[in-house]
Amino acid sequence: MVDSYRIGIVAGELSGDQLGAGLIRSLKLRYPDAIYEGIGGSKMINEGFLSLFPIERLSVMGFFEPLKRLPELFRIRKNLFKHFCDSEFDLVIGIDSPDFNLGLEKKLHAKGIKTAHYVSPSVWAWRQSRIKKIQSSVDLMITLFPFEEDFYKKNSIPVVCVGHPLAEDLAVQLDTNKARQELCLADNPVLVVMPGSRASEIKKLGKLFIDVAAYCKKRITKLQIIIPAASPERKYEIEDILQNYPSLKAKVLDGQSLLAMSAADVVLVSSGTATLEAMLLKKPMVVSYRLGALTFALISKIIKIKYAALPNLLANELLVPEYLEKDATLDNISSGIMNFFDNPVDRKKLEEHFEALHETLKCGGSETAAKALVKLLSKK
């Protein structure tokens, strides 16, 4: 088997660096003499990867920052394209960062270089017209979730589902008591409150979530409130709100969100990846989010999915309550949380659902992705 392949990988985020490192480890078992170059972070570099540009140059978020950085981003993409073509790379894999990577993949694909994209953009949720660009850009789509795989199959795009890395990393059964000991918690009910990792989320959800916690504390006097802060800035903002709730005695953590959720009986969480983490930890949750009335009105017209929370998307049914925008009220959220505390049978059933979903996401990860890419290269 040829093992002197030149394989390009372009990761634009730290999460992509982790996926890329795992992929390189698995590919090196098949192609120990292959050359791996492109853009990656420290984890990929530690696997022998050569990063032609710092990964931080692609790590842009929001709307205005990418616009300000467009000339630089176009220059980087142009240089990568030239390098991959001039050096006759056999395969280029874009990891996430679809706005940057799909454009690069499309040009490389047109030049006859095999291309793959790892982590599907949310084309199944909105802007479904992007599927045409994907069809002309990639030889293989590598997805994290089974429902994404079904979407690509319906659109005749070669696809493989490799599962989510967290499903491989987190044990199917976790020790709640051990987590509580690490956090020095008493043997009393625990509610974990996670209003988000962005300043805008704390502004829209922080007071509401803490109001809910205060209401639940009145119902369960020994309830312990844990709030993992995503950053020092978020911790300051949360503690500023908590000054008006001295009797709540909430414990604010520096990060440690997985440990906090492991210790929880119930989790109140904003929509996002944290809902997947809570599901993999088998924790009953209530999901809520506020975008703002105008943004929500615009987004709701183009969104093509029924649910916001990943557990509900994966199950294709309303497993956990989700309260969005005008439905994100103190009464609704508090009622959803208290229902879990008051009904242990419902909690047990939900945990069984989560355990089954966890198994569906254990699809081999990097090993499965590497096998699919080996098959792709064999067609070259």
C-alpha cells in the first residue's frame, strides 16, 4: 500500500485541532511516512503536523470580526490552495469552519484533488441551498450525528458518521457521588445552572435563570445551586447578578462544567453543546434560550428543524423541555425543573433514553474516519 501520501488538514478552531490530532494518529497507523500539512494547533503539531499558518488566524467569531479580517483570510486560503496544488497533495480535509473550508475544498476538488469535510455545517437546519456547494466541493462528508448522515444520503453525497468525540471520552455510567465530593457538596439535591458562555447570553438569560433557581430553592429548601462560569468575565457578570440574591448561596465555579453537571440532579442550560454534554452525563435538563425578538423572528422563518436541544434532535422527539424566546418564562422553566425533582420515575426513564442515545454516538470516532479516508484514497 502506498504510504507516502501528502495529506492536507485545515482546522480553524481548538475543537478542530483535537479532532485533527485524533485523525492524524489513526492515519499514521496506515500511512506512517505520509506528510501532514495545512493549519492546525498544538495537538496536531504534536502528532508531527506542519502548520503553515497559526490556527488563531482562522479562529474568528461573530459577524463584524470576520468582515474586518476578510483580506487576510482570503490571502491565507489563496496560499493554501497554491501550496496544495503545487505540492500535488493527494487529499485535503477541512475540519469544521465551513465558510473558510468549503470554498477551499471546492477549488481543490475542481483541480482533481480528493477532498473531505469533517463536521457537517448545520445545512440540515438552515440555508439548505448550501447543499449544492457541498455536492461540488467534497468527495466525502464526515458527520458527528446519525441524523446528519441521513440528510446527506438523501442528497446523494458520500457520507460516514463517526460519532461525537465526547461520546467516546465520557463513560456511559458516571459517579455522581464522586463529583459531589470533589465539589465539597452535601448529600442534598443539586441544581446546576448554565446560562451560557457569551456576554450576550448572560445578559439575556442570567437573571432569568437565577430567578428560576431562587424559585426552586423556595420549594426545596436544601437545594444546592451550582453555576459553572465559562470564563473569568462570565464569572464576574454572574456574581454581579447574584449580589441581589444573598440567601441563594449559589456556588460559582471557574469552568468545571462537566464536573458540575456530573454532580447534578437536574441541569438548567442554554441551548448548545452543553445540552449534548448533559445528555451524555445522563442528566435531566430543561433547555432555554433567548435570541431577541427581531433575531428570533428572522431565524424562525428559515430554520428547518423542530427542536433546538440536541437530545431532542437526536431522538426526533421532545425528550426534554425546551423554552425559547417568549416561552422562556419563570413559570415555564421552573415548572419543568420541579417536574424532574418531583418525579424520580420520569428522571429514570429519561436517563435510559439518554443511555441509548449515547450508544448511537459511539461510532468509532477517528478510527472510523480514517478507514473511510483510506477507502477514498484507494480510489485515487
